[in-house]
Amino acid sequence: MNVYYVAAIWVGMALLASVISIRIAIPVALVEIVVGALAGNIPGIEQHISQPEFVTFLASTGSLVLTFLAGAEIDPVSLRGHWKASVSIGFVSFLLPFLAAFSFCLLVLGWTLHAAEIGGVALSTTSVAVIYAVMVETGLNRRDLGKLILAACFVTDLGTVLALGGLFASYDWLLIVFVAVCAVTLVLLPRLVRLATARLGHRVSEPEIKLLLVILLGLGGLATQAGSEAVLPAYVGGLVVAGVFLHDRVLMDRLRSIAFALLTPFFFLRAGTLISAPALVSGAGVIGLLLLVKLAAKLAGVWPVATAFRLPRRERTYTTLLMATGLTFGSIAALFGFTHHLIDKTQYTELVTVVILSAFVPTLIAQQLFRPQIIDADEEEALGEEDLSIIHRRPGSRAPATGQPDQQAPADEPAP
């Protein structure tokens, strides 16, 4: 089939998903998966949405760059400022759902060991994309509570990426070489980016972005050769250059534009096309149970830790629900398992559907029922101390140990 014809169909699906996303105010990644699933299950259309090598390559590169951007969105200052709470909440947010989903898939559903491991990894995630969009939309990204949630999200997903890379790596001399090269490269990466920006500036040829792509693709290739997963160095690499991007939003915005315009749509659309409609219908019961397992495990892990750090009840519930979301890394883990023949198409469909539902259900409940009340600077000046105390400290609740989120002066808001 004509390669331009195939490319036009895929980009057309991406355009359709963008328009729908804008109209209904839902993250575009979710819409792309749904559009891909609908297109992939239309009878007689398989030959028109075929997946030649360039589609697979662009999808793989999209997951790599998306993972890097997710790490780069974390504010290092916030991570250090809330490290106790964020590490504690993020760790249990990964560990309990991983163990619960792994045990359920292995012992109850009767999946193989590797399939159960993929199930545990895919359902342990927290969605950076969904949470970051919610934080920016609500203004919580400028408050202590929002910064705490974003930092905890990073810890959770770091655990997910480490598990995905560690469980399926080949432990030999090549893995040692990979770890050593990654360590040296990641230490030097911020300096290299600053040097490229200072010496070359923001040129039309985008040398800084090419430098980042060379490093990401090189480390990704070495990770794959070592039997690990390419997203592992990409995620950590995003974190180590987050401080550079914080002061150079031009570079961040240009890389994001390239990723979301061309690369990530191929990843999410391809993830959707692999969903089987018959498996979706026959596995509805399994999907419901897996979603329940994930949500219950997140609740059992995050709620008590948030209580220990003295978050008020409303903020505690809000944090727990958002930490139960999933999308990007869940999709990456499921697709990794399917393409490496660790899970079959039915299991892949069930996992991706649960991932999609976990992006919708907890977010909707959190935003509609438990969204924290934010008082901006002008309103705060107009209120007296007695009114502010009523708003910030509800009866029967104590102030969170992370500080007073609604009283802190807002920091510069990162570009969405």
C-alpha cells in the first residue's frame, strides 16, 4: 500500500482525535486510544490502517519522548520540598496496586507469571498527563497540595518504570554497561543542554532538540539491547533536565509541540488499534474486577499515608483519587507486554480498558465531589482572618504538614 496514503489516514485519525478532545474537554491521549480502537474494529478496514515499520517506529519514539516530557514536568524544588510526603505516598501508590494486581492476575485469573507481572506494572501507575492537566486547569499546580501530588506521581511512575525495566531485563554484562553509560550520561545531560543552548541558541534548525533526541534514542537503543525498557532512561533523563526546562520554556514548548503533533498520536492510536472488540465484550467482568482491585489498592495505600501527613479529609480524598488515575505508563506497559508476547490480545484489551477507565472514573469523582477550594490573592486580601481560618481549616481537620496550600504565594505557572 502507498506509504503516503497510510500516513494520511493515521494523521487524519490524530486530527479527528484532537478536534474531539477540544470539543469535549478530555485529554487527547484518551480520545486517540478510543479513535484507534474504533478504527481498528471496523470490519474490512484492516488493510487501510495497516502498520508498516514507520508507524511502529514513530509510535515507539513517541512513547520515548512522552516519557521524557513527563519526567521534565516535575519541579525539582517541589520534589525536594515535599520529599517525605511525596516519597511515602508515591511509594505505597506504586507498591500496593502492583502487588494486588499481580496477585489477582496470577492467583485468581490464572495468568502466567510474566503476564501477571505486566498486569501488576500496568495497574500500578498514576497518570502524569491527567494529573498535570487537572492541576493546571484548577490552579493547584501553584499550591503546595498540587506540587505534593505531582511529586508523588513522579515517585509512583518511577517505581513503575523501574519495575518494567527490572523485571524483564537480561542480567548480564550488557546490562552493567547500560547502567554505567546511563549514569554518566544523565549526570552530564543538564550541562550538555545548557552548553548547547548557550553556544548555539534557539535556532531554526533546533540543535538542542536534536541533541536530546540523539541521547534519548541512543540510551533507548542500549536499553533495548540490554533487555530492559527504553522508557527507563528517558523518564530519569526528563527529571535531571527539569531544572533546565524550568528556566527555558521555549525549548520545552518546542519539544512538546513536535511530540504531540507527530509522535505521541501514533503511539496512542496504535495502542487503540490493538484493542479487540470481542475480547472487550467477553472480558467485561474481568475488566470490572481489575479496576476495582486497582482503586481499592490505591485507597488502601494512599489514604493512611496521607492521614499520617495530616492532610485534611477533603484534600486526602482528592489526593487518593488522583493517585488512582492511569494512562500513559499503563498503556506503555501493556503495549510492551503485547509486543513482546508476554500477554495475548485478550489480556492486552482488558488491561488497556482498565487503564482508560482509571483515567476517567477517579478524576471525575475527585473533580465533582472533592475538589479543594482555592482562594486567590485578591479574594484572600478581601477576607478577614476569621473567614480565612474557616475556609483553610474545616471543622475537625488539621492543617497538612506540607504547609498551607491555599495561603502560599503562587509560583510561576508552567506552560500547559
